[in-house]
Amino acid sequence: MTRASGVAGESEGASVAVIGPGAIGSAAAAAIQRAGRHRLVVCGRRDHGRIRVDDDTAGSSVTVDAPFLTSASQVTAPVDWVLLAVKAHQTEGAGTFLSALCGPGTRVAVLQNGVEHRQRVEPLVVASGAEVLPVIVWISAEQTEPGVVRVRGEVTPRLQVPAGTLGQEFGDLLRGGPIAVEPVEDFTTAVWMKLTTNAIGGLMAATGRRASVFQRDDVDALARELARECLAVARAEGASFGEGVADTLVDHFVKMPPDTGSSILFDRLAGRALEWDARNGVIRRLGRAHGIRTPVSDVLVPLLAAASDG
């Protein structure tokens, strides 16, 4: 396959483009660089002049050394892999980069929240012949200043993918880097586990507070109700959860270091649009489709949407 122009690296590796150098995209770009075999290019709207990833889990700091493209017109050929790391609501805006970077044989790993990875991305790449791989992201990262990202140590960085050939190839791509890739047989249950975690994190954005907010008894109780309704929708969608999962997930938030935040909180504090639909709105939408009541989401979702509009 021909390669995107300006991508430098060892000839035996793959050509890789990371779209969206936010917290997750920067961590992914650093992981590709640490793997040491690939030709990397980073694509985004604004070039801050550097991408540095301070990794608490590895006790190291990496400055990404790769071309930065701010326009799809700078791409002259498809790449082997695209790592799509923009927020879910920014996917359509990444369409011009996807069109330029994708061709027959391109694999698009969708590093996004939610349970609708394929529904969002396939319409944008199907004409090119690219394949889409949904990816569940378990990385606690935040942008501490423009161009600088901190990967926190509360969560061991890992990515979950559907078991199969494409997932195995993605694991090979990141082999040797700091982020593990875990193939999952029951991907439906795994992706709903992450969504429920994200949904609970929406309470941080609604209150404007980090994990310390879960020390409040009223917020703790609200989080457990939210988790239970999310899991009810998940089961209707084919996920397999036993009893006690909701409490286990909320207990995790209660035990977090009080200064731990979530990406939707950081966006709220920065005055950016929120990823409310992929993380919380989907629970209400699918709940209605299955005839499942979602009273907490019915209140929380409009609040998050209104905060996003503001």
C-alpha cells in the first residue's frame, strides 16, 4: 500500500495516522512511537508545536516525534491504520481526514466512548473499502496544558477489541508499547461495562466536580440508580451481567483518589462541547426502544445537553 506523505520511520513497520491528538489520541500516538516500528503521522485542527505524554504508569515522559497535519489536503495517500481518537460528537468533523487517509486495506481503530462505534464511523469510510475496529479505551488521561497529556496511574492502560483477526492485528500494531491490547470474546458485555462507567462519570460533569463528589451520600445513591438503569438497557441489548455489578462500579468511583476526573468533566470545565449523547443519551434512547424506564438519565441527559450548548 502507498503511504501518507511525510510519515517517517522504519520501512518494515505500518503507516499509522492518529486523528485527534487530545488526551487519548496523544497517549495512542506515544504508544505507537514507543512500539518503534511504524511510520506515524498525527492529524488535528491545531498544532500546539509539541505532543508530550507524561506517563505515571510507566514513570516516563515521551515527546511524540511525528509530522502534524492540520488539513486533509496535506495527505497524498492512504495509510495502513487510522486510530480515530476524536470525541464521538466530533466524528463527522473528522470525515475529510478519514476520506484522505482510508483506502482498500486500511483498518480504522475507533478509540471512542459509547456502544455505537460502527454506526458512527462505517458510513464515513465504507466507500473507501476500509475496515472498522471498535475499541474500548481504559486509559485515565487528561490534558494538563496545550500539547501536554498526563496518563494517570489509577488504571492500567489497556484497549479491548473484539476477538478475531482484526483485533489480533491491532494488538500486533501496539506490541512493544506501553498500552496492552486485550481481545474480548463477549465484546457486547465489555463495551456496556465501559459505557456504564462513562455514564456514572457524567455525574462529575453535571456537578462540575471530580471524584470527590461520590463521597456525598446523595450522589452515591444517584450513581447506583443510574448504573442499574444502564445495566438494564445493556441486558436488553444482549450484554450479560450478574447481580451486584452496579454497586461494584460505583464503589470503584467512591474509592478513586478525590482529584480523579473524567474527560467529560474536563470538557465541561474548559467550556467545550460535551460527549453527552454517546455516554449518557444512548441509555435513554435505547431504553425507550426497549420500553425500559430510565428516570435518572431522563433528568441527567437534558442537563448535560444544556451544559454542552452553553
